[in-house]
Amino acid sequence: MKKILGVGLVLLVAAGSFLLPLWLTPAEAPGASLPLLATSHFSAATSAEPPTYATAQAVRSATAGRVWEVYFHEGQRVRKGQLLLKLVEKLPSVTQQQLQARLAQQLRAYEVLQATHPAAAVLTAAETQLTDTRAQLARAVPMLSFVFVTAPADGVITGTAVTTGDYLTPQTVVAQLASGLVAADTTLLLSSVE
């Protein structure tokens, strides 16, 4: 019994919430209509001038690398220290460092052999070692590291210069950051209209 009353009450509330707004609206006389008034909320927007900023500065990448992800867009307000870009840079792996050291040592030994024994069979063996070491170095895989570019100050991004996949060198301009918004004239907003 309680369930039936509960279901009936829910149906009554649902029907009432649908019919109540219809019941409260005034009945219109035939041919009469409400006047339409344009208000500031619904009037067409006038073309406003873009905001003026006191200072603008270039945001630069400190290191070289390929753009992995971009975390900003033009017109976005950013805070000092906010992440803007993620770069991936290649670093020599331990294997590459060892092979480069071995190659430098073999080159010094080869130069000494060339000076002392220019036509010896030992010189051919040293050339073979150099070729093998260079081939191993070419096959060695570097390490990857992420480097982050952050906003140097609070402001608004007014121009972008990079996209995902771009290769950046040190001091490459990433974006333009405008800060210090110059206040617009608010006289009209503060005056009283009679």
C-alpha cells in the first residue's frame, strides 16, 4: 500500500511540475503579443578593441629538443611557473659514452702507429678496430629526457610559435607573453543613466 501511494505521489509531482508553468502563464488574447525589447544582454556585441598590455616578452626555450606536448593556446592566461611545453632531448647513454671514449683512445693509438709504422700490418688492424667501434657507436641507442618550459611571469599568451613535433634550439622563441593589463576606461560603466 505504501509503495502504491509513493508511486502515485511521484507521478502527481511530475505531472504538477509540468502543468504548473503552463497554468501560471497568462492567457493571450487573439492577435495580442508581448512587445519585444532589446536589452544590453541580447543586443549585438560591438567590436571592442583588444586589451592593451603594459609589457610583452618572448618566452624562450633554454635547451634544445623536440616538442613533445604543448600545454597552452593563444589568449590563455598563465601564472608564473605554469608548465607551457614539454621537450624531449637526447642524452648520450652509458654505452655511447664508453664507445666514444674507446674511439678517442683508438684514434690516438692509430695516429701514433701511423707516425711510427706507416706501412705495417698493425695499421690495418687498427683501422678495422676504428671501423668496428664507429659502427657500434652508430647502433647505440641514446637516452631520452624530458625538459620543461614554464611561464616566466603572470600574463596572457598573445602569440604562439611552436607546435607538437617541432625541433627547438636553445633560445628559440616559444610564445609571446603579455603582462600588466592596462585598465580600460570605465567611465561609462560607473556613470548613472537617467
